[in-house]
Amino acid sequence: MIPFKGRPPPTVTWRKGEKNLGIDERYNIQNTESSTLLNIPQVTRNDTGKYILTIENGVGEPKSSFVNVKVLDTPSACQKLQLKHVSRGTVTLIWEPPLINGGSEITNYVIEKRDATKRAWSTVTTKCSHTTFKVTNLSEKTSEESLYMPLLLVCLLGMNSLINMSEYIYFILSFFLVPPTIEFGAEHFEGLTVKAGESIRLKVLIKGRPVPQVTWFKDGKEIEKKMNIEIMNVIGSSTIFVRDATRDHRVMAENAAGVGPPSAVSRLIKCREPVNPPSAPTVVKVTDTSKTSVSLEWTKPVFDGGMEIIGYIIEMSTKYTVTDLEAGEHYKFRVSAVNGAGKGESCEVPATIQATDRLSSPEIDIDANFKQTHIVRAGATIRLFIAFLGKPVPTATWSKADSDLSLRADIHITDSFSTLTVENCNRNDAGKYVFTVENVSGSKSITFTVKVLDTPGPPGPITFKDVTRGSITLMWDAPVLDGGARIHHYIVEKREASRRSWQVVSSKCTRQIFKVTDLAEGVPFYYRVSAENEYGVGEPCELTEPVVATEEPAPPKRLDIIDTTKSSAVLAWLKPDHDGGSRVTGYLLEMKQKGSDYWAEAGQTKQLTFTVEGLLENNEYEFRVKAKNDAGYSEPREAFSSVIIKEPQIEPTADLSGITRQLITCKAGSTFTIDIPITTKCSKTFYRLTGLIEGAMYYFRVLPENIYGIGEPCETSDAVLVSDVPMVPQKLEVVDITKSTVTLAWEKPQHDGGSRLTGYVIEASKAGTEKWMKVVTLKPTVFEHTIISLNEGEQYLFRVRAQNQKGVSEPREIVTAVTVQDQKGRYNS
């Protein structure tokens, strides 16, 4: 759990790279007003990386911290497996190491092979320590089929298993490519003649490697599968089967001038004896309705009349949508089949149909070609496509965390699909794209992951340490965006603050820390770092302020005047960027009156705050601070502006945001409460509030404030009554009764009225009378008393008052009369 502070309570954001972890259900984030906890169940190697925590509340700049997480797991798949040399019986493989090594160095690789006609894998080697290997002794028998070669890898955690084939790279070795050949059977050499209405069956033998794809053509046009055409392809042969062979007709007119152009081809006609109309379609049903349409579906007739059905009375389809209906009306429908002999019998929908809209929640249509992860090179085009369904037509939207897609993407949305296109993409276009469809019946979303292969982004912020005379040590974080490839090394550069040209300090730095030496003493330098992967050098990260290589510390940062009184000023500052190679032992404060050239010492301290005393009221002063180490004092850091020494006058403010209604209505005689927080500022640890309403109850709280904002409040646990006399005592009860005594007990009041309690007054009265008699006055530390000399069998009432210097409180009374007799019991007031 990570604690934090801020006023108002900060908002918390967890990120990993460009990903906002708060929108992913896999990550469990628990936030309070003062702490946050990130829980990742069942981590895998993909959870390795840099996790960034950002808090902000509108006061000052957002604050970020990070944690580098390394997950110990098996490695991921190797990269870019290729063939280098192929010859009869041998092949040389080359590959690149995996992007994720599972938190441990790769010790060796395991290479296996299998024949494509088998399922069993055989091990080639288990002790390959390089990223290249020559496979020998391959049998020529495998030339009849393809040979698959997977590549596994082993790290210090153990060997990967063959559970998930997506974790392996494999390829096909084809030792001999054989072009396809076709051989017709002897019965087809002279052609084939059949009568109309008979069936045609053609079979051909096919050879080739790899197995050829087969396509049948007729008169130069590809043959499509129909109800009467069936094509069967197996390894080594292909067969086409045509049922009820037919021929088509066309007509040409002739006159004295010659023969005219032919007509369009007629529908197919089967040459056979006359036939009957078809029977009625069966099972006509309604599949969908809207306010203006109805969709019907039916099955074909059981009897086709001895002739192919050429259509239906509604349309050439077994499904038809009737449109232009009047919304809300009821309709009946029927369907008839038609063949060459005419129209057959009708089949009716059994009930009337009302034209109304049918609602359905959105659905995302995913087919076999769907890919959720897209990998593209920088400069290429990203195109994401998704189809969807739903009634009414869903509203489709695209989103990407921390990105305005309208600036980079071209989004096209129709009633049934949507596309997102990003041209000339770069590393900043990588990330998760979320597509959401929503209508009144619900919503559904799907996430696309895009990886852009590009140069790396800038490394993390540069920090430095161990600044000495002539050297400095720089440190930085790895880039959030690695460009989809492993970072090979970093390039470190420097330049003098007075120049524009950069000098390369190191071009092959493999770590995220580097010591720059041989620096000119006292000369300020800027530094920057760039990352490089296989695609090139990425953007640099640069220090915003120059650093001077010296043994004295850097000046303290940001001197602020946080409070004044009529004779003092409170100063605060931050530690220097570096200590010059030895520990900062203290700070020197100096001051001068505005207009003077003489700086006088105001004091020394080891803390980061200091109160300067003995200043003249209404005079204007300037202040500065220096850091000190074993080598001497740093350059001074002056306050941003001068200050006039006087007691600050700050107006109180009232927060009315909690009052939601401007008009409050209540009955006469009833009570209503308005709770308005009132804020004022104070530079001491006490404050006197005036103008409070007597008899009213108040809560109070104190909030500390410094240069970074307002901290957490400390609040009174109970409401405080504004009154001179105390409140009534609490929980008065009878704890013991005898034949002549009654023992009472009570608790102190919630509020003492603003002055110390001086005691408690006990009064008694016989039941049935209204005369109260004072029994005793007790010390303020006594909370129990026994009243003696009471008459046995008599009934009494008792009450207690609290007393201070201003007077006595209202009484706390026993509401039930107490009978004086031997018994035990407790009576609550």
C-alpha cells in the first residue's frame, strides 16, 4: 500500500506504458483518500515492466512515481526464425532471442522437428547456446511431405512445455517443389455425351507439391457450387458431379436483310415429359419485424412437381422482407412455390403479424479472419475493421486511452460495420483501441492491440548523483515505448550551456547509468540520452537545467516565504540538486532591507525551514539561502520577491456548495439545521473565534498548509456547544437501593460551557410533589453518590446538574419514581 497526502484528496492513476490500468478489470486498484493499492493476480511474464503512479488534485503539478516489476517466468517465443542455407539432407537455422527472458538469462535453446504427416516431435538438440544451428541427417523420405521445425528455448527456470503452440516459431521445409499436373481418365479422352436430365460425373487425378488448389471452369468461367453441382476435392484427385444436365436457349430473328442479334439466354430448361406444379412450402414463420417491415422464412416444398423449383410467388428466395407496411397494423402472409408447370398451392403464416420493432442487444460479429493484435511498421497504415448487429442500430464509438482519435484516425461507421484507419503510423499510435457499440438494449466492447515497429521513445527522466570536480553520474529509466523491439544500447551526449552543438560522450552504453568524466570545472553542461533499437535511434530525453561539475553543492531549490508576523518571517526551501560529492551539513540564511546592497547573516540551520526573528514591522526585506558542505558554500538562492513584515489579515470564507436548495421550508415550531463550513487562516497554533451564536453547536477542524498545498485536517470529535453554562450530565441511573438509601451514578457532560467544571448538584423530590430540595454538591471528579436517611416505602425522584463558574446546567432527571426498599436494579434516565 502506498500512502500519499493532498488537499483536496488527490485522484490516483496507475499506468503501464500507455495503458491506463483503471479501465482493465484484470487489475484490482483500491484507493482511499490517503493511500492506494495495486493488486495483480496470477502474474505472467507479460506483466514485467514499469508501473507509474500519478496523483493530482489541481493544486500544483501532478506527482508521479514508478515501480519496475520483474516477473520470474519461462521465456517468450524466439523472434524471426529464418533459413540461411538449405541443401539435400541439411538446413541452417538462424533466429533472434526472445523479447522477454522471464527475468533470467537464456541458458540454451531446444530444437525439434516433425514430419507434417505425423504428430510426434523428435528432438534435434537440447544444448544449443547460440542463435544459429545446422540441422543434418534429414531423411530424403521427407521430400514427399513437408517438414516442420519448431524452436523452443530454455532459461534458468526450466524448459518451456509444448502446451501452447503459439509460443513457438515454426516453418515448413520443402526439399523439392513439384509443379501441379492433371490427368483425365481414359473414358474422358474422347469427350462425354449425356442426355438432358441425366447426371455428369468427371474425375481427374492431380499431382504436385505442395498439394495444389483445384478450380473447375466452364467456357472460361469458374463453376460455382449450386443445388445440382457438387465438387469434391481430396489429396490426389478432384471430382465434379452435375445432376439433371440441362441446356439453355436463345432466339435470333431473321428477315430478308439477314439474321439479327441473339436474345438473352433463357432460363435452364430440362428436356423431359410434362410435369405438375409444386406442393405448398412448409413451416412459414416470421423471423423479424420492424415498424414498416416483416421478414419471413420457410422451407421448400416436399414435392417439386417433378421439375426444379425456379422461384416463389414473393421472390426468388426462401426468405423475403415485406416493406412499406403501416406501423402497428396486423397482417397475414402466405407463400407459393413456382416451377416450369406453374404456381403451386399456398402456405399461410398461422397467425396475424403486427408490424412492430424487435429490440436486440448489440453483438460484435467476429469471423475466422479476425485478429485482435495488429503489428505494423512505422510509416505503414493501420486499418481496423469490425462488423456488428443490433436493433435499433447501435451507436458505434472508438476510443484510445490518453489519445484523441479524431486528430490521427479516419473513422468510418455504417449501420453494420465500422473501420478505423491511421496512415503513416508511428510509435505513439501503438496501444489498445476500444470499439464499443451501444443501444437501448445494452452495450458491448472489444479491444484491439496495435504494436508499431519503430525507433524507441525518449528514455525516462534523467537524474544525477555524485557530482564532483570534473565528473557527474547520470541515471535514467528505459523508454516507455520501445518501438516493438529490444533496446540495444543508449547514446549519452553533453553540450556547454553557452553552445548549441552536442558532443557524444558514449554511443554504446548498455546500462541505464553512466559516469561522465573530464568535465571542465565550473562550466555548466546540459546532458541528454537517446535509446537505440534495431530500427534506429529514438527521441532524446534532456536535462532542463545545466549542471556545474564542482565540489561545492548546488544552490538550494525554490526559496519561499510561507508566513510573516509583525516581527518575523518563516522561510522554506528544497534540497540542492547535488551535494558536490560530500554531504550537505547545513544552510546559511541572509537578509537585507530592500534598496540596500549589504547582505547580513540571518541565521544557520540544518533543517529546510527557518524563522527569522527581530524584524522591523512594515519594513520590506529580501532573503536568500546557501547550502554548505565540506568544500564550502554554494551559490545563493534568492526568494522570488521581497516581503513586507506585518501581521497578515486574511478574510474568512464560507463554503456554500453543500447547500443544494436555496429555499428551505419548514413548519412553525420545528427545528432545521444549516451546516456551512467557515474557513480562516492562522499562522500560530491557536486561534480565537468570535461572532459565534450562543446555544448553537459547532464542529471545528484545523488544516496545515505549506508551499505544496493543504494537508489533512484534524477535526473535533464532537460538536461544541457555544454556551456559558455546561451541558447536562450524561447517563444518570440508579445503581443500588436499600430500605433507607439510593445510590446514583452519571457521566460528565459533553461540553463544559467554556470554563472548567466546579462540581455536580444532586436534588431530590418526593413523588407527587413539585418541590425539589438540594441534597449535596459534589466535586467535579465524583460521578457516583449514595443518598442516605430516606423513608422506607416512600417514592422519590432524583436529578443532577453540572456546575461551572458561570452557573449550573439544565438537570438530568430520573424519569421513573424510585421506591426505597431492599432491592437491586438499574433505572435509565
